[in-house]
Amino acid sequence: MRADCPVLFPFADPSDLIAFFHDQAADLDRKDDILFDLITRYRNDNRHRDIAPLFIVLLSPALASIYTLARRGHPGIDREDLIQDLCLFLIQIIRESAITPYKVAGRIVGELRNR
């Protein structure tokens, strides 16, 4: 994947990429570029279909936030079902929604929150 995706060259391994995405002080435009490129490759190249779990890890802070809000508003929701639904909705959004190269994560998280 790294050989096919030049935006990943600066990252030595997946943990570096994850740390970059979880760093709130990191460059948002660069995050958008990387996420947009990863999503485009995920959608258009069958060789990269197995990176879906990477999206869950990269966006886990947002998933945790949405999970917390949902649990507060609906404490009777089964925890495991909620986690599974959030992950499934996230991958559906990444696979099917119109994604533009601007505010990529924000748009995905906003749509996930709405669902």
C-alpha cells in the first residue's frame, strides 16, 4: 500500500500514521489529503479492500465520542450492538457517500453522527 500511495511515504509504519491522525495538533489539510487518497484507493482498487479496519482505527476518537453521546442519550442500548453499528455505518459511509477532498473526516463523522 505504501508503495502505491505517496502520501504515506513519511510514515514508517501504520502506528506512525495512526499517531498522526490521533494528534489533534497535526495538520488538518494533510489529514484530509491522506484520508481522501486512502478512501479513493479503497473504493477503486480491489487490492486495497482490506484496509477497512484502518479507517475504524484512524477515526476511533470520533467513534468513541459518538458512542459516548449515544450511550448518554439511550443507556439501554446494548454496548456491543452500538459499537458494531457504528463501525458498519462508518464503512458504509466511506464506501458509498460522496466524499470530497475538503474536510473529509468532518463530513464522514457528521454523516455518521446523523445516522
